[in-house]
Amino acid sequence: MLQGWGGERLLDSYDAERRPVFASTINDFIARSIETDKEFLDAYDPARDRAAFEAAWQARAQGAVGEVHAFEPHYEGSAIVWGSEGRTTSAKGSHQFTARPGHHLAPATLSSGRNVFEELGAGFSLLVVGGDGAHASSVQAFREAAAGLGLPLRLVDCGDGGAGTEPARYGAPLVLVRPDQFVAWTAQAGGPAVTAEQAREVLARVAG
């Protein structure tokens, strides 16, 4: 907003995104943990049977890994995330390498040997997987749309995206990343080229 490119909905999106995550953290993790701890201690009292308590505690610790993996704050339901219709924002999710709108970008080592996070710009970043040549018209559409809207956009060449390369795990030829490193939009693999109108519509929405 201070730089002048944020839309009128951008500031409101912070509350709309973070409040459901906080509520989900409280209800789905903190309150649930308190309740399960109470149930566990009711069932396994170390003062009553210490051996049974320690055995059950060890078994419970193994299951805690699943709870940690389930904590994945995301903004799938955000109005400034593409494809958010009918989706919800929550602290519960799943960790995946696939680039998904509303989720934090997964790390990847590029062909240059640098981590993708070292290449992201201070504004929006458009990751190009498969080389500029394969998506030249789509990249140009985003470049022109960003210039027309006055949005900062950095292009990041992720290499050829061949099988076995880390950027290939994003599962998309183009990935638009917000300044906070969350994915705002992805192109469909094997889909048609992005038109100038579509690029402008995407950028206008994700900028608020």
C-alpha cells in the first residue's frame, strides 16, 4: 500500500486470512491438545500404574508426528488467492511440494544451485518451469499486465523442469508467488497460453 500498487481490498485481506488461521490453531490444535491430554491422564495415571503410563506415553509420542504434519496454515479461501471460491482458510492442511494457491511455496534447488527463495523478488515473482521459450507468450502477457498495473514482478527461471528436478515437483509450468512467499496462482500443466486479459485479471485480483 505504501508503494502505491496495493488494491483497496489488500489491507482487509490480512484480517480475512489470518483470523481463521488463529481460530483454527486454537480450536484444532491447542484446545484439542488440552482435551486429549486430559483424556490421556484420566486413562493413564502414573500414580496408579507408572509402567502402563510410560508405555502409553511412548506410543502416544509416535502418533504426535501426524499432528505436527497436520499443522499447515494456508489461505485457500482468501479473496485475493486465485480459485478460492468454495474453499476455506485454516491452520489444518497437508505439506506438499506441489504449488497450490493459498499455500506457502515449497523449497526447491534450481539448476543454478541456488534455492528458489534466494531468487524471489520483493514484490510478486513468476516462476517459470520449463524455460522462457516454452511459455514465452504467457510470460510476456504477465510482464505487460504487471507494467500496466504498476505491480512489481520478477521473473524466475527455474530451468527445464525435467523429471527428477526439484522445480518439477511444483506440478505447474508457471507459479505466481506473493511477496510473503505464498502461492497466489498457478498455470495448468499442458494448458493453453495465458492471454493478456487473463494475466491482467489474475494480477488485479491477487494485488487486492
